[in-house]
Amino acid sequence: MRKILRFFISLFCICKKCPSYPGKKDPVTYCEFGKSGMEIKKKGCICSRCFVWKVNRFSNHYYCETGKDPKSKI
């Protein structure tokens, strides 16, 4: 079930378009599923433009570095 949910949510995710995305097929939707295991070089953040971020009314940024939002229901 979690795999299906991750796939569905990732359809709306824009992490791969972020200038700070570490690349190398790193898993995305950090705000819902947790931080990246890779080193993050902060080059800008686009979390606030994301549908997932807006729907969940998240307020933080750089989830790729800090991990899942406390408001996440997943």
C-alpha cells in the first residue's frame, strides 16, 4: 500500500526540478517520506510551489535536508 501511495503522491512532486535536488535518481517527496540520504547543496528551494506542499499546508522548506514535515499524515 505504501508503495502505491508513494507513487501517487510523487506524480505531483516537483523535487526533481529543484535546484537543490541531489540527482542520481534520489527518491523524492521528501516532505512526506523523509530526507535524502545524499548530501544537499542548498541552491534554492521550490517547496512552496509544489502541489503536495500546498494541499498539506506545509510551511517549511528544504525537506530534502531536514526530513518529513510534522504535519504529514503518511
